[in-house]
Amino acid sequence: MILNIYPLFAQEMPSKKKDLEDAYLQHVQEISSLKNEMTQLNQRIENLESDKRKLGYEKDGLLQDLNSLDHQILELKKSQDSLKTELVETNNQLEINYGINQKLKSLLKTLTESQAGQDSLTNMESTPYFIGTFVGTQAESVVKDQDGKELIINGQKIKTPPIDHSFILLHEDKVLLEQINKNDQSVTELSGTYLVTTDNDQIYEIECTLKNNESLTLEYLIHIDKSTEEITCNSDNQAPFKLLKNILMENTGEVITE
């Protein structure tokens, strides 16, 4: 018995063809979609590479800026060190100038007072040698007690600093004294009276008693050799020191030391 299967085969063929066509179209669409995704990925990769290059440029720029800042910091430090050095030098110079100004101020005052003393003598026939201005420096020395022994406290000798002295002996037994501490340039001003205890052919001996506004009282003995005009100043428990007489030159304002 022979079966006729052609009609059945003819019916199945169109159905498989359509399935294949549909599958093909689906694959084509998938491939197209994958191509689009690949294109997008490539674009993203290009964008990322571009961003990477930009970041590299920015990094190089930041490194350059950082190096520049480091250089500027070094220059600023050099400038700071230079300014510190200049500041120290300026402070030192100011201290020196301050000391000079103090001495000039003291000298000007001494000259003014000496001039006043000299003016008061213009109508007098003669002036004793001890009238005028006498200057000298008492060197650093160890303080002594009433028995003449060196004063020691906690094993340390008590010393006085070097002090510049400027005595002005005026008429009417008046005397002025200005002391300048050579260590700190501090100034002490005193005034008082003097008494000529010895006046013969060889010497003058003059006792001076001076006070300031702080209850400080000092006593000095000034010894003047008339022939040599050598002058020595003594104070209690202190080493003696030399004085020189200053003479105010008329009309010039100059001071010379004899």
C-alpha cells in the first residue's frame, strides 16, 4: 500500500522556511544591536582615553605649579633669613645709636651747665682751677666693706660696673654729677655741695656730697696736684680713678681735654 505524503511535506516546508527567515532576521537585529553597542563602547573608550590624556596634562601642570611653589617658598625663606639678619643688624645699630645719643645728650647738658658756670665767672678777676667740668671713668671694681675687705655674697664677689663720671663744680660750693653705666647706658643725675678742705701751694682737696631724687647719697674726695694738674677721685670702698678737666672754648663750642 503506497501512502501519498507529498501534501504533508508541502505543508511543512513553508513553515520551516519562515522560521529560518525569522531566526535570520533576529540574528541580523542582534548583530546590528551588538555593533551599536560596540560603537558606543569604542566611543566611551575614546572618551576615557581623552579624559586620561587631559588628566595627564593636568597632572603635569600641577607638578609644574608645585615645583614653582617650592621654588617660591625657598626664595621666601631666603628673603626671611635676609630680613632677620637685617633686623638684627638694625637693632644693633639702634642700640649703638641710642648709646651715642645718650652720651651726646649728656655732653650737651654738661656743656650747657658748664657754659652757665663760665658765664657767672666773667666778672671775676680769677677763677680757681677746681671750678669747671671734670670727667673720668671708674673702672669695674670689687665692692669692699667698712673694714676694707672684699664683699662676697654666696661665694661671688660683688662688683660695680664701669661708670663714666662728669663732675661740674660751680661757684657757691655747688656741684653736679652725671653717671653713665657703661654696661646698660643708664644715667644717674645727682647734685649737692662741695667743701675745699685743702688749698696750699701743692694741692687742692675737695670733698663732694651728692644726692639724687631716690635717697641715694654719694661722697667723693677730689685731689688736684697744682703743679702737674693731675686729678684723682676717691669714693668710699671703691678704687680711685683719674679725672681730666674739660674746658669750653669760647665762640666755638668745642671741648678740649687738658
